[in-house]
Amino acid sequence: MLFESVVRPALYRLSRNDAEVVHERTLAVLARVSRRPLLLRALTRHYGTPAPCTVFGVRFPNPVGLAAGMDKDGRALAAWPALGFGFVEVGTVTGRAQPGNPRPRLFHLPGSDAVINRMGFNNAGAAALADRLAAAGKPPVPLGISIGKSKVTPLDEAVADYQGSLRLLYPYADYFAVNVSSPNTPGLRALQDREALAELLGALTATVADLAGTDRPTPLLVKVAPDLSDDALGELLEVCQDHGVSGIIATNTTLSRDGLAASDAARAAESGGLSGAPLAARALEVVRFVHKHTGGALPVIGVGGISGPDDAWRMREAGADLVQLYTGFALSGPGLVRRVARRLAAPV
């Protein structure tokens, strides 16, 4: 395909094989595209695939979303729907602006169709995102906002940190993703433990209820790690159901290095979360577990290792109501969005 055979290799050559520079240049181009209405309409005609569905009370034009991490600060919000996405998740955004971890921190593993990142929630902060959304408006598809803990915030002050971001961004989100599962912020995954998660979700659901007033509360979803045991995941799901969480995002990146090609051995030693094709099997297992454990009562967004339409279809069969793309999109280009949307739009 043109993107994989010509565009992506050219980007890497121009960026001296620095994956983060490729990411930044791509995002800069898409930010410019977002300001060109004629180009947006042309892209929409080419990539748009109507397949409407309603999940956790939100109407989606199709079930294929952009995962958090690609556009943390919402710089290219109009471009993503034009490339065929039915919803967009920005972030993860934190209460305080932060630079993230030192570079290099993003690594392409070409033999495995995978990426390792240790970005560390680099973002301009919740207030800056709120200002951008107030000035530019929301995209023409549902907007999810992923919120996480600021690195400088101690774990015992995490609740207030999340609440601050939630309050600032509440007017703009169609749903919030509570990220307690990134491996790149020290201690963050401890918030998946029963007691800590119960405290956090209790506070966030109360905040949402207060902000909503007489309106329908904005849905809260929890993003889980693929590295949890079944027992730990079962406990997490019980806490989510006890606190009225609207859905689960399964999964975040993994610390495992299973399934990598021998040619990627040197890069496999890099610390950080692994995404891409090697994550597909485990992400599918987690989606299946969540669906079975909750009896289908908790909607699931399936994400992890979706490299083609059949991967997305397997997610659907495992119980996912929606899917998200990130690494597969970055490696294959926008044609993947259209192919996946068309596959999911096909009759069962």
C-alpha cells in the first residue's frame, strides 16, 4: 500500500529514523489540515464510512476511534474525523503541564509491527487543553478525554489531581477515560488496586454528578493494563461496577516483550510500554474476560494490536462495542481506518 511502501519510509528517512520526530511532523501536518475546510471535506468523502451505533448513551457515526496518545493536546481535532474516525480520544492530559520522560522515548520495532514508548504523559496540561477546546470547539464526532496523574503529584494526592482535570475539561468531553494503567508514570498502576481505585472512582463519580446537575452525567470509563492477573482484573471490574462506571477500555500498553521478532532484540531491551501486533492476543483475552465477567453489562472499547479488519472483527466477537487504533494506524496509514470501519459495518 502507498502509505506503507512510500510515505512511511520517506518520513523515517527525513526524520533520521527518530520515531518521535515522525510523530511530531505527522501531527503538525494534520494540524494544518484541520484548518482547511475544502481539504477536510475531500478527505471525508474518501475515508468516511457511516456505521452508526450508540454505546453508553453516546451516538457514534462509526465504531472506530483514535486512541489516546496520538494527539495528546488536541492539535488536529478536525482532521481525525476526516480520516474516517468515528470518535477521537485526546490526552492523556494531566493537571499540570509536564515535558514527559527524557528522549529518546519512542521506538519503532519494524520486524514486529510494534512500538515501545515511555513518553510519560508529555502534555501542555488540562487548562491548556480546555482553552484550546473553548477557542476551537469540539470535533464533529464524539470526543473522549483521557485524564491521568501528574508525575509530581504524590499518590496520596492523586484524587484531587484527577478531579482538577475533570472539572476543567467537563464542558467539552463526551466521555472521560480514567487512565490508571500507563506503565510510564511511577506508581500509577497502583491506582488499579481495589482500595485506591474505589477512592478515586468514588470521588470522580461524585464530581461528575455535581457538575452534571440535572443533565445526564458524562460517562466515565476506566482504561486497564493488559498485565493484570485475572483475579486482579476481576476485582477492578467489581469496583468499577460498584461505582457506576460506564465502560472499560481494554487495554493500555504492556510491559511484556512476548512475540517480538529476533531482529528487534536490541530495541526490545528499551523500557516502556509495548503496543502493536504482539499485544493483539492479550488485548483480545482481556476484552473477552471483561465481557464474560460482567455479563456484557459494561461496554468495552477494544484497543491493542489491531493491524487489520480481521483483528477488529475478533475484538467485536470477543465483546468489544467499539475499537480504537493507534500503532496500527501509525504504521499503516488512514486506509486502515476505512477498512476496519467497513468490516465492522458488515452484517454479522
